[in-house]
Amino acid sequence: MASVAILTVATIAQAAPWLGLVKTGTTTENSDTITLGTSSYNLDVRFDSGGNPVGTLQYYFYTSPTDAVIFGATPLTALNSPFTTGDAAFKPSAGATLNSTGGWTIWSPSGDDPAFVSNIATYQINTSPLAAGTYVFSFGHTPGTDDEYLGWSGSGGGNLYVNDFAAPGSFTLNVTAVPEPGTWTLMACGGLVATRRTRCRRNAL
């Protein structure tokens, strides 16, 4: 009986509505490092309605330092069912700043309000002008105001407020002017191999 209870609790936890920011192609990676001058970076917004039919989903994300990052040439690059790019009532434009005026995405799916699981929206960020440093991406909302809504249900009954979603995760992007330690290690190994080959050739002569 105890094992059954544990499974039940786990299922409930997984079904809670949530939004999260993760590295594109991953489900949980919430930080990454790129080198100075990297032209663009893709960031996923993953969301789950927890079984609730959702008529509209809206959110924006911002950065710390404030207004430090802009969207790339194709701000919204991918989205899986049930939402499609055609369902975007509003989406960021190329070069818009990630903040409350330039970063909104509003989804209004056609037809019946869907309940969705692990939906993914992929955003292209322009990272070429970023200086070396740390940039934190977060969902934005002001408690007690309309932009507190991250989504709400239509035919399903009561509204889904931001507080009904699991706490949205932030994402940290580090921009470094020098290769990471792992890169230095690979470079050093490559140099040793090249040196050894050169010595072997000299000895053969």
C-alpha cells in the first residue's frame, strides 16, 4: 500500500501546471556557457497545463541585467502540438528587447481549448553583441495586475493564474571571453599529441 501511495503523489506532482526555461534540446538544463561573440542562442519555454483546458496562454521573459538581450532574426523558431505558430496572437519581433514591452507571447489556439503536455516553444536570442558576463532569463509578472496571468482556462472552469502554475524556472547564460577549462584541456591534449608526432618524425630521420 505504501508504494501505491508514493506513486499517486508522484503522479499528482507531475500533473501540476508549470512553465520553465531550459536549454534547447533538454528538459531540465537551466544554465549554459557560450563564448564571447557567439551569434545566437536558442532557449526553450516548456509548459504543461496539468490537464486543464487552456483558452489562452500568455507570458514574457526578461533578463538581468535589465534590457540586456534582444531576440534574433527568427524569434520564434519552433513549437509542438497542440499550439502551432499560427495560434500565436502575439509574438516577439526580430530585434525586440526581452522585457514587458518587447517580449510577450500570447497563444490563442483555434477550436476547443486544449489540455497539453510538455509543449515547447523555442526562441532565438541574439547573443553576438553581449559582453562577457552572466545573464539571467526569467518570466515576468507583476503580482496583483493583469500581467500576473500566465494562462487561463476557457470552458474548463476557473482561471489559471500564475500562482496555479509551478514556480517558473529561470535560466542562466554565461558569456565568457576565454574557452572553458574543458576546452583548454582538449587543446592541451591536442598540443601534446602534435608535439609527440613531431618528435617521432625527427627521430625517424
